[in-house]
Amino acid sequence: MTRSRVLRRTVPLLALGLSALPLTASHAQSRVRTGIEVLVSDSLHLIRGKRVGLITNHTGVGPAGKSSVDILHGTPGVKLTALYGPEHGIRGVARAGDHVATFVDSATGVTVYSLYGETRVPTPKMLENVDVLLYDIQDVGARVYTYEWTMTLSAEAAKGKKFIVLDRPNPIRADRVDGGILDAKYRSFVGWYPVALRYGLTVGELATYLVGTGQLKADITVVPMQGYRRDMWWSDTGLGWINPSPNIRSADAALLYPGTVMFEGTNLNEGRGMEMPFQMAGAPYLTDAGAIAAELNALKLPGVVFDSTSQQVEAGYKHGGLKVPVLMVVVSDREQVVPIQVGLHMLRAIYKRHPKDFQWRQQSIDRLFGSTRLRAAVEKEGGIEALLPILERESVTFKAATRPYWLYK
């Protein structure tokens, strides 16, 4: 049997025939209380006396920045028996795409299994010493981020075991959806289910939606946050910013990421090895970056302005060791930004001026966007203007489909 439970807002879940558990503590406070805090203060009965596995990384923290690992290890009645690290590792320092090794955590003596090495899912052997599996990782609200797919694949792998999602905020708001839907033909670890690029859900809501619609076959309980609202930006939560991965270094980078991550599927450097990843596009051939910035500013795209500079790229990244011209995007009004609109127009402006120098990494870009439509739009005059309304309609439809599974107002 596959089902989803939530420890608070029972009305929409019960209407769908899903079971719910009550949460008694008040959520009237100025700082959002994340799932790990609610679990330890109000819901320890879910894990007390059980062998607990935890999927987490450096973003899994409680009050005062104490790690979820240390919180659970130091909680009486909780037996932490296994840890699991996603892409970038449990400490969040490995580069994107780098395989991560299994090791023993020196502070707890618990084995840390890699879910971004030889396997992307916990194997039966990795789970043999676990009764309940917890997930506590901060996401960025974008389909192309791998953390949420580590969650869903692990939930499927944990057959016969309780899987609990400790919810966290969507840093780019849980009431904004854009970017269109993944075509299932392009399913990959940067997009496993047909959800919107900027999906407008917390990870707990995403799990609840996927289970409730029959796409994810798993038995999941969500421990919701307290004091969270859908219209919150990260700065509204009262929580300290932690880079969710090495190159998402600010809330502005997280906001732009669903659009500028598309540069990964090209020969443009997306800012890795430079000062502002996902706020830059650099390449040796962008000698006219200033003119491109002026052209983009003339479009008056909402919420952003463009500039140009030059940057030395660190070794090991695209154009590593070179000082390259760079096109920059700066958030001027976060309320107005449409990330995919920004990314598409930047790509089009560069492609139009440099059709021979600009190159796609075809498999990568199609997986990132979830179809071939982005490439076709960028290469065709008027293609972006034709594609954006289609993406908007898809996003509106997706948002409506997720509404019954929202856990927050």
C-alpha cells in the first residue's frame, strides 16, 4: 500500500482519502520552525525506539545551526544507525556531478552512505539496519535540483519502512510556478517526474502531490513546518541562509537558478569558478558582452538589469584558467522576476550574435529543460515569444493540480 500522511493540515488530505496525524503545538511565532524542530519537540513518537536512518547534508540544521545529525544523535530514545549523503556529499563541499564516497562519521561513529556515487538510491544492504528513514535537506524549488529526486527514489527504495520528510521552506516562494512541464521522454536525475521547472511547492508538498496522484509509490509521512506561509521569501522565514550547494551562494542566485541553470547545457560558463554562479554567463567569444547587456536592458524584462564585466575562471570549470568576458544579470525587484524568461532571453541574445561560436550540449540542455523546445525557441526568431505563453499555461495547470496537496496557506 502506498500513501502519504501529514502531521497538520488534515482537511485537504482527508478529502483525498489520505490519513493524517494531528499536530498540537501552536505555530504562532516569528521564526519558521522547520520539520526537524517539530519532530524533536512534538513528534518523537514517530521514531522513538526505532533504528533511524537520515538522508541529509550541511543544510539539515536546527536552531542555532546545529546539524540534524547531532540533534538526533543527542536525543534520548533515538538510535541513529545510518546516514546518507546526496549530491555534493553530507557536508555539501563536493563539486556538481562529482561522485561521493561512503565513510564513517567520526563524531557519531555512524556510516555515511553515498547516494551520489555508485548508486543514486539506498540499496537493501544500506537499509538493513534501519526501521525508519528520515529526509532533511534544504531544496531550492527547482526541478533540475537533484535533492528532491534523491528523496523520491529513496522513498521508493525504502519498501516496508517508514519514510518521513522533514519539511523546509521553498526559498523562492511556494506560490510561484513557471517554466513549463517535463516531457517524460527526458526523464533524468535532473527531472524525474513531470513537474514544473519552478514548481512552487515545499519538498513535503512535492512528495505529498506525487504520492497522492499515484506517480510515486511510497509510504510517506510529512512533518510540516510551523509558522510558514506560501508567500514567504527566504528572508521572511527568520532562518539563516546556508548555501544549499556550493554554487547557490545567495537568495538571488536561487531565484535566477531555474532560468540560468540552462547555461549548463551550453558552452557558456554559468558562473562556476567565478564570483557569482548562476548570475553570470561567460565565454571567450563574448567580446560584445556590453552590447548584449544593453540589448537585454532595452527589453525591460521585469525585475532584472544586465551588465557586463570580465572574470578569471578557476581551473576545472568551463574555460578554466582564462579571463573571459561576462554577461551579468542582477535582481532589481525579486517580486517581478520570471527566471525562465531571463534565461531564455539571455540565451537568445547570445545565440543571435554568435551562432557559430555558441554551442549546445544537446543531451544536457534537453534534460535540463525537459524537452527540445528551449533549443528550438532560442534558434528561431520569435521563438521565445511563442514559447513563453505555452510555458505559462502549463504552469497554471500544474499549480491547479497541486492545490489539493498544499500543506500551507
